[in-house]
Amino acid sequence: MSQVEVGASVVAAALLLILLRVPVGIALGLAAFGGAAYLLPLPAAISLMTRVPYEFAASWEFAAVPLFLLMGAIILRARMAGGLFALAGRTFGRLPGGLAIATNFAGAAFGAASGSSLATTVAIGRMATPQMLRAGYDPALATAVTACAGTLAALIPPSIPLIVYGILAEQSVARLFFAGIIPGLLTAFVYAMMIAIRCHLQPSLAPRPTIEAVKGGSDRGLIALPVIAVIILGGIYGGFFSPGQAGAVGALAAMAIAVMRPDFSWRDLAAAFGDAARQTSAILFVAIGAFMLTRTMALTGLPNGLADLVDSWSVSPLLLIIASALLFLLLGMVLDPFGVMLLSVAVLLPVFERQGFDLIWLGIIIVKYIEIGLITPPVGLNVFAAKLVAPPEIGLPTIFRGVLWFLAAEVVVMALLLSFPQLTLWLPNLVFGG
């Protein structure tokens, strides 16, 4: 076999192992090692593959991942989202679908401090879903909005997917953070418009509650999350610390605020550390396997072979990026979100780079595709998270039915981001120059 054929076989073997329910990290690592062993003498392949886990785990940039996960776990365990939902409810409560719109923006604000999509869905869903159902909201809307609001954390900094993309694509994490702000806010506003229009045209979806009906927490916690978000972004913008150091500062800030809350105990703090350790281990395990695959892909030359093939087709860059959406959706049916991103970066990044795509803009587009995958059947991890905090009588088909409207909103958002790249690049260029 040629080297390119070996590369294609490695990718096919990885996908086959995943379909056979082998854990993603092990599947990627085994396929990568098999390809390296075919191309290199066995001692050389072993030497190459054993260096990869250390090199990735020792990356300074990756230190931000467990720190931001710890920050999000503390925020979740300290129940800091209550005040946000109360404020959002009072602000939007009298609009058509006001509680759903409030849930949407509370999710965006919570994601700006937690960095975790699943944590945002669970934290907001525990408060918002019961209140919307008590107010007479359609169950499909009440549960779908919590699932979809959680995806905003994948874009609004700090974002764990953007950190991992920055490491693999060798791009500035700080630039990626600021590039995600406008697309994240745009998504939140398009969601809100869709909810308001639907509920205006079909009032039975969401009866308008009184302001007094909106509950969710005391006002004492209102300032906590904005303070953490301002500390993180302000510190990065001002050059006081790097994104990795920002994770440590954010975790310490969250801890300091949490310990002052009367409902936060040392047991909660220990549980937050445990949550962060488990999440870090899961991400690191998959990322190491994908990093091993990246090394094998470099040996095979498959990414450059794909780039040459695309060049020979003379496909327009816009058509290429739109066609890649189908690939991301297909991968999303068999891989978790991090697996989709890591595999796509390992194989497709040289193709996109050869076509002249800005890699900061491309990172936001890839994360948007992953975000959409979080709410797309049949996997839809955020939908499963929303189901966990919903009443047991509400099934997955009901939630997916509500999610379809948000997927339609995502089509609008993606059309804007693909048509106007400056929506993504304007802010990082303004902040950092370029």
C-alpha cells in the first residue's frame, strides 16, 4: 500500500473500532499505533507513540483545561446560576416566551464563566425547566431551550473546545476566545428571536407569567459570574496573564466567591475537584489518542494528499466548508464532540489551510459545527443532559421535537458566519491587531 492508502486505512480502522464500541481514545490510539508500526520499524514506532502522551499532557496551554473545568465545577456546585435566571426572568418575563428567552440568555451568561456546555445545561435546566412547566409552557420548548442554551458555552469564552483546537492547530487561544464572543452572542440573539416569534404566533406555547412568578435565586449571586468573566477576559486583554493563567485566576475567583456563600460547604468543594478531575481525565484520554493519530497522519501524508485532491477539483472554498458540515454531522453520529474536533483537525486542517482559510475563523466554524452536533439526533449529548433534569414523563422525542426549531435558527447563524467572516474576526483583530 502507498502511504496515503495507509493513512486512509488508519482512519477507517479508527472509525470501525469506534462503531464496535471501543472507547474513542483507545480506538484512535490503536489505529494510530498500527499505522506507525506499518510504516516504521517497531522500535521506532513504539518510541514515537510513547512520547506523544507526555508531550501533549505536558503542554502549557493544556493546563488551562483542568483549571477552567474546576472553575465551572465550583460554579455549578455553588449554585451561582440562580441569581442570573432571576434577573433574566425579570428582564424578559413579559415578552412572548419570556421565560424561555430568559433561560437562553441566562445560559449564555453562565457559559461565559463556566466554559462547559453540559454543566450549563444541567445548572440552568434544574431551575428553568420546572418553572417553565409550572407556568404552562409547552414541554418541548421548555426542555429544548435548556439543551440549546448550554451549547453557547462552547463559544463564549472561556471555552474548552477552543483551547483544545488552539493547541492542535497551533493558534492563539486568546484570539480564539475573543473570536468566539460575537458568534456566541449572535447565536443567543437568533435563538431569542426565534422563540419570541414562535410564541407570538402560537401563544399556547408559552403563557405570559407575571414578574412575581419568576424565581431562581437571590440577588446576592447576580454579580458573581459577571465578575469572574470580566476578570478572565480583562486579564487576557490587558496582558496581565495568559489563557492558561486565566484558568487558575478564574478558579481561585470562583472558589473565593463560593466559600462566602452560606449554602456552599467544604464537601461541595471536594466534589467540585472530583468533577473536574473526572472531566479532565476523559478529555485527556481522547485528546492523547487523537494526538497520536495526528502524528501518524503526518507520517502517511494523507492530509496533504487530500489537500492535493481538493486542489485538483477546483472546488470553491465556500462550497468546501459547507460540504464539510455533512462530514461533521456524520462523524457526530459515532463520536463525542471532542472526538469529532480532534479527528477533523488531524485529517482536514491541512486541506482547509491550503485553501487559504483563516485558522481563527475556521476554529469558530468547527466549534459551531460541534455545538450543533450537541443538539442533533441521534446522539445530541446536551439533549440527554436536558432529559436528566426534566420530569421523567418527558421523553427524548419530545425534546428533539423542540430542538428542531433551534437547529433551524442555527442554519441562519451559520449562513451569517460563513457569508461574513468579519463577524468572527473583527473583535480579535481590534483587540490584538491584524
